[in-house]
Amino acid sequence: MSNIELVAPCNFAVEAILSREIKSLGYEISKVEDGRVSFVADEKGICRSNLWLRTAERILVKIGEFEALSFDELFEKTKRLEWYRWIPKDAEFPVAKASSIKSKLFSTSDIQAIVKKAVVESLKTKYKQQWFEETGERYPIHVFLNRDKAALYLDTSGLSLHKRGYRELSNAAPIKETLAAAMVLLTPWKADRALIDPFCGSGTIPIEAAMIGLNIAPGHERSFVSGNWKWIGGKLWNEAKEEAASMVRHDAVLNVQGYDIDESALKVARINAKMAGLEDKLHFQKRDVKELSSKDRYGFIVTNPPYGERISDMKSVERLYKDMGKVFSNLETWSFYIITSHEEFERFFGRRADKKRKLYNGMMKTDLYQFFGPKPNVNRHDPLI
């Protein structure tokens, strides 16, 4: 099974970033759709993709795809797939997730039941047994129907990949780790430059930036449901983990800081940084955004400020954006990457963004406002170059 078709779901509008990540691992992109990128890899590629892809939500093995206009058709075509190639006879194989978009078959519970029955019947034929105890390793099945086309997958990740393992605690409105990583990857920031998040909350953006700067694989501290799958094998997983450990830039010097006015949020951020093994690499401090300053000549602000979703909060948020505009204007040679759902952010910030990019924070449509500072002048021997 050296050429395995894999699918990596992601947040909408992150597909291009994820595609670059996949290519950097050495794998060929076969298809890019809204919210998912397909690519071809081998068994070890499953391990490496789970460990390294910062903006993917999970890694799925594509088992089959076909049109299904009725439950009978869904059953028969699912049964024909070669499930025995992937699922051992002692495996636990729940249909863990089903979704349906603009399809004649729309009851997800019925879809799950039909697919489960079909897989059982398929395995009965191969393994010559009538009952499956399902006492072995877990092989979760996902099924998606979109415009009457059914696609069936095995989930190799288990818990979503945004669950890195370091965020045991969070504040009231956390940003997902995958989106935080995408925001950092959309900048030209390098580890030797300053990066500040003045609304750091539980520390997700600084922690993700630190892992990028140090080249730490985001999945290095967690386990995956496919970690003990027989057809992948522990040897490949160990090789992938050893490779990831050998690529960490231990000697890199970081200048990543997180500020917030909420001391309880900063306490959470410090705990999360410690869980990530980065407590000595990050600096968290209580500071109002109106007090923001830096001695660094060039740097980046990457942040997720309050949006003001409730009408009662809107006026205070708009005042906050005005304060941000005034304070950030003092950082003339810095670049700013600010995500918000407020459609009039630029008006209150007092400056038109150089570039605006649509992103989704969960199901909420947001924009990443990008303000580009000048590139360091190499002729001036800037110490941060």
C-alpha cells in the first residue's frame, strides 16, 4: 500500500497554507477542495502527516467514493469496498462521523447504521465469521455525502489535530491551535524577529509561533488512533517521531511575547506553555494594549482581539480598535496581522490594510487584516537581520 490517498480536512480558506505544508513534507497534492486537501503518501507518510501538519484537522485514508441516491445503493456500494485491506478481524470499527450536504440521503444516524452494516457484511465474506467482537485497535470510519456522492474514510488521527496536548486549560474565547498556526504561517516571520500577541489569552498564538520558530512538530506530545495499527506498524511511527525530534532547533533564540490585561488568562497561558515545554522560551506579562511598546526595530504583531459579538460589547470593542490604531502607529517598522469579525475594523483602526484575507474562526467568518512594515535594510546592519 505504498500509494495511499489521504485527505486532510482544514478550516475554510486555509487550503493553500495546508497545501504548502504537505508539499514541504515531500508529498504530491492530488486535489484541493473547500475545507480539504487530498494527497498521496505511503504508510510512513500517515505518521509524518499527523505529526507535522499544523493546519490540518485530521488525516483520513480514502477507502472509496461513489454516487448514492438510496440507502440500498449506499449499502451495496459500501459492501463492495475492500475493507479487509484496512480493518483486521479483531478491530473495533465504529462509524464515528457522518455528514450530508445537499443529498437525498440526509439522516446521519441512518447513514451511520447502513454503512456499519455494510462494512460488517463485507468483512464477514473475507474473514468467514458471523460475529465481530471488536476488542482490538480502533479504526474509526467517516462518511461524507455531498450532492449525492458518498466518500468513505478511515480516520488515522482520533482526536482532532488541533488538540496538540498542551492546552489543558483555556480562556472563554480561545482560538483554535490550527487557526493560530495558520495566522503565523501567513506572515514572513522568522525566529530571530520579535513577535507579540497583545491579546494572548491562554497563549495559543505565542505557543504556536514558538513551535514554528523552533521547528517542533505540533503532534510530538500526543498519541494517534493509528499508533498501533497493524498495517502501519510501530517501527514507522518510531522512525517518524525520531525524525521529528532530530529536527528541533534547540539553539534557536526566540523573542515571542504574550500580553493580556487578565491575570487569570496569563496564568493559564503560562501553564499551557509549560505543558508544551516552552516555559523558558516565552514571556507572558500583564499589560494593557495602550501601554504596548518595544525596543525592537522590526517585529510582528499577530493577534486575535475581542470582536464584540454582543451589541452591548460593540462600543467598547470599537474604542479598543481606535486605541490599537494609535498605539500600533508608533511601531512604524512593524507588521500587524489582526483577525476579527468586525466588518468596519479598518475604519476604527484608522488605516486601510495592505491585504485582507478571509478566514473562519470555527463557523464564524472573520478577516485577517494584514499591515506590512518595511523590510529590514541590510545596509544598515540591523541587529535583528
